[in-house]
Amino acid sequence: MDRYTEIRSFVLIAEKGSFASAAMVEGVTPVVMGRRLDTLERRLGVRLMHRSTRGLTLTALGEQFIEPCRQLVRDFDITENSISAGSSTVRGHLVVSAPAAFGRSHVALHALAFRAIHRELKMSFNFTDSVVDLVREGYDMAIRIGEVLDPNYVAVPLFPNRRVVCGTPDYFERNGVPRTPEDLAQHNCLAFNLQGGQQRGWTFQRDGKLFAVRVDGDLSCNDGELLFDWVKQGVGIGWRSTWEIQAELKRGTLVTVLDEFAVVNYPIQAVYPQQRYLPAKIRHFIDYLKDVYNAPGYWEKPPAVRAST
């Protein structure tokens, strides 16, 4: 095993706090990550991490060793990226984060076709509705929906998108159509919930200014896909992205309301950390997704057809 692999693995384990989380980034098993740390400790003749049932923590020597190791990994990546940025060959390991429902339907769905073109590339995906720290958690890039405000990240628009209020025709026939965002107080709004049970407000614009309206309903969830299923069943109304509802709008099974108050700019974007050289693996995957998403009729197609696009 080469020394760089041992050191990179040590950094990942320290940052993730567990062999399992670090192994997911590396695309190996937790046992392999444990062996890499054991090998490094044996070679150095010191204990770098305490292992217990509560997790992993750095020893005093590990605390001294971790920052030079982080810098070594950063320097190695910069040097490697400076070479790969100018190459047309895509290789290495691409680690991607994306929102859960979007990642399943519109990111991982295209992995096989992308790898058929770039056979030397290895890919790993993590789909979560939580916003991850790309640098700290070891991701090369992420797909984000909405504005990206962190100045340490580069955001590349992939496809325009809006957030709109929608529901079934039957729901609005039974409960009436809201005319202003404030009317949502009279409706069963199916909202995404956060830790502690707090619900996000739905954001609108009026006279060029953004404002949020707190909503409430008899069901909430931290799974956007489940919320969308409830909306489609006519249980209540939702605040959904236009990318998600195009097929239903075309069939007439969902309709939108309050469109004049919808926030126009809520784009689908590829995000990666600021860096001197952009690796070919990131650049090519972004270009590939951009071409796929902008193909005529893509968003109205069923998943099986999208995958073959």
C-alpha cells in the first residue's frame, strides 16, 4: 500500500469520524479503511486514533499529525488536477452529492451512460436532502437546486427552474383556489420539516421583493419524494420545483396556482469548491448533465426513456 493512500485515508477517517463514512467516500469497505489506518500507525510506531464504541477520536499525536496530512493531500490534489484539467481522458474517482429525489431520477440515472464513454472513471453517489460540506466531507461536486451563496464554491447553472405551488384539480375544486400567498393559511400545505419539527416557509416575490409565508398542514415530512406523492394523491398542496412536476402538468393531473408570485430564479446547478484547476472528471460530468437536461422534452419523459437519452 502506498504512503499517500494511507495518509489520505487517515485524513478521511478523522474528518468523517468513522470507518464506514470514510469508506463510502473511497468506495471501499470499512475493513479496508481500518487496515489502512493500522498500517500507517504500525509504520509510524504511534497510535493516531482512539477507537471506542462511541466512535473515533484523534490522539494527541494524531492532532499534531492531521494538519500536515491535510496540507499534503491538498497539495497532491492541486498538482494532480493541474495535469488532468488539460486532459481529454477522464479517470480517477468522482464523488457526487445531490438531493435525494433529484439524485435518483436525474443524476445516478445517467451514470451508466456516462461511464460507457469514460470507462476509466469510478463514481460514487450520496443522495441526501441535507446540504453537505463538500470539502470537509470529501465530495468532488454536488448538484444543488436554488441559489448558492457560499463564495468558496463555484456554481454552474445546468437548467432553469422555479418553485411553484401546485395541487390536483380535485383538491382545488373541493377547497378553492388561493389568490394570494396569504390565502395559504386556509389550505392544507404539505411542508418539508426540519430538525425539531420546524417547517420552512414558502418563498414568494411581490413587487420585486422576496418574502416568506409560514404554512401549516396535517402532514409534514423530511422526504421530498413522499411529500410529492401526497400532493399527487390530492391530500394537500405542495411547493415543488418545476423540474419535478412537468410530466404531471402535461397530463393535467396537477395544476399550479399563485404563479404570478413564484420566484423565477431557482436553478438546478452543479457546485464544486473553488480550485486553481478544474479536474477533467468534474468538467466532463457537468457538461454531460447540461447536455442531457437541455435536450428537447427531457423533463416530460418517463425515467426509462430519460436513462437512454
